[in-house]
Amino acid sequence: MLRFIFIGLPLLLMFLLAVAFGALNKHAISFNFIIGEITLPVAVLTGLFIGLGFLLGLAAMAAKQVALRNENRKLRKQVTQREQPNA
């Protein structure tokens, strides 16, 4: 239940805000890339950047999770080595 409150509810609210924003903003704007230009509606461009930000945040969290797992594995190995009796 806590997982839904801290993860699911904010995602649901962000989705609802994006839908409302998209319904109200139908203007097209030009977006300049380094190699070209594209004209997209504001809602589509906003959705793309929100999705990109979400993916970057997810990648950063996954990288931190891998680092923490490696550190945890190393510490467990140290603990088991110290607990073994010297023969």
C-alpha cells in the first residue's frame, strides 16, 4: 500500500495533469535540434520531455541500486570471512 502511495499516486497525478495540459494546449511550436527542426504540438513535446526525464531518473536509480548491491555483497563477504574460525 505504501508503494502505491509513494510511487503510483504521483505517477497517476502526473498523467492526469499531462492529459489536462494536452487538452488545453493544441498550439504547434517549432523545436530546433542541432541537425534539424520539427514542429510539434506543445502537449506532445511536453510529454516527450516528461518521458525522457522519467527514463533518465529511472536509469539513475537503477545505477545507484547496482552500486548498493555490489557494496552490500562486498560487506557480506567481509563479515563471513571475519566470522570463520582461524584454523
